[in-house]
Amino acid sequence: MFYRISFFAVFLISSNIFVEAAVVGVNYGMDGDNLPSPTAVVNLLRSKNVDRIRLFSPDSNALNALRGSGIGVVLGVPNSDVQRMGNDPSFARNWVNTNVVAFGNVQFRYISVGNEIDIPRAAESGSILPAMNNIRDALRAAGRTIPVSTTIIFSLVVDSFPPSSGRFSDGAQNIMRSIVGFLVDNRTPLLVNIYPYFSYTGNPQQIALDYALFTANRVVATDPRNGLQYRNLFDAMTDATYAAMDKVGGSSIDIVITESGWPSGQNANIATIPNARTYVTNLISHVSGTNGTPRRPGRSIETYIFALFNENRKPGLPTERHFGLYYPDMREIFPVTFR
């Protein structure tokens, strides 16, 4: 397969790239034992004109720090809560009251029910849609109109080259069809994690580094089924996801990229600070413009960089702990400007 992601991944932010407000945000992960206080983090975000973040799960200290900040929040329901939330509407109501209603002066952009659930193998796979329904109903009962979605991993998309062939895997297709139907009915985007880094490292013989880093000055791939031309891997992966959505009735909804980034260490000459800076700089420029993707042109793409900090307790390969825009002491790893 031309683009394949095989592991869980991550996202980034700092100071020398110009971004339209309300287009690019950052993932605020907390898998570290040396991270600054949430108040210091919010002050840092505001000083860099970052107006949206993603939290993987509720954190009362972070949510308190975000009160009145004007920063929009994508709030995650942890995977460990999804089954109970799908089975128990009262649990969903309590969750909403505790983590959303109690923070009425926090601007919530989306609630994401789960992150990268391994559909259909994970036990909570069949609970995603019921949990989304219960959260939506609990929000309505509380007088809140926050969009509810879920965050998927790109590896659910198979036959991803050419992009127009993209589809959800046989095992995931029925569940994804029902989830996409919910999103269509509620006019809500699908949240997707897109990592050209992992596709490149998984297949460096067929994928050029400049194609992954947005630096190719040529058309690298042409889709023979529709003639669309691709100069970067990010667009090809995003369009493969759009093609998969179209095949299950999702042609009317958008994608929000909830994670994308490039590590700055622990993988020889691939995960380097220059490559991470190049990727993040070009990603922000690309999604902030109005080019969109070849399949969905003429629009910016709401995107969240993974991650705000290097997190020393992040599980997985050593590179997982080097996706940050900042060191834990808030020194920037490379410059990125948000405006």
C-alpha cells in the first residue's frame, strides 16, 4: 500500500510561520512529568495567538485555565469511557455536566468520542455511535450545541493509492457507515489523524522525502481515475479519506485534521529539527490557504499540530517523545509563528 500508517502518533506549535486565525491549533498532551502548569500553558498559547487546542481527555486544571481565554477546545472522551458512555445515558449526562456544563465560559469546538479506536477489533468499536448519540442528547438537554464526532486513525483507510480508490477496511466499513451517517445528519466533520511521517518511514523506497515534507516542486503522483495531481503526501492521504467517506455516504461533510506533525529526534536523519520545522511550516501554510486538496479545493483545512510539548512519558517508539514544538521549560524547539 502506497501510504500506510502503522502506529499511533502525535502533533506541534511555536514562532516564524504565519497562520490565519481560527484555522490551525495544537494538541495539548500531558504525558510528561515535567510540564509547565496549565496557567503557564494558556499564557504561552495566548502570547503566540493560538486560538484553538485539543485536549485528549478532560482535565479540570486545564479547563479552569482556559476559562475566558477565547481559545476553542476540542475535548476528547477517553477510549476507556466509550463503552460505558454508549451503554448508559446517565453516565453521558454526568460526563457532560462535569466536564462541559461546569465550564460554561470555555469555548468548546467539538467533543470527540474516542481517539484512534481500532475498529472493529477494539471492544469499544460498537459503542462509538451509541456514545455519540448519548453525548449529543446530553448536550441538548443541557442547552449546549457543541458538535459531536470521533477521531479515527488513517490506517482505517485502505487502497489509499490512487487516492480515489480509498475506502474503509472491510471490517470497519459498517461501523464507519453508521458513524458517517450520524455526522451527515448533524452536519459535523469527521476528525482524522494524518501523519505523512509514518507513511514515509513505512515505505521510503516508494515515497520521496520531499513529497512527505511539502517541498516537492513537481507533480509527484497523478490519480489515473480522475486526473487529479498531487505534489504532497498530506493531500493524497486526506483525499483518500474523503474518497472513503464518499463511499459510505459522507460526501457532504468535511474533515478536520486533529493530529499531524513530524518528530525532531530519535530517528537518524529523518526525525530532525530541520525536517520537523520544514514539515510544520509547510503544513501550516498549506492548510491556512484556500487551495484545499485536489478532491476538495477552495477551502482552508482546520488542523491541529501534534504536539505542544515533548512529552517524556509518551509510550511507544522514542520518536513519540519528540513531536513537540516546545521543550517542557517552554523554550521553542524551532520557530513557528501563529497570528
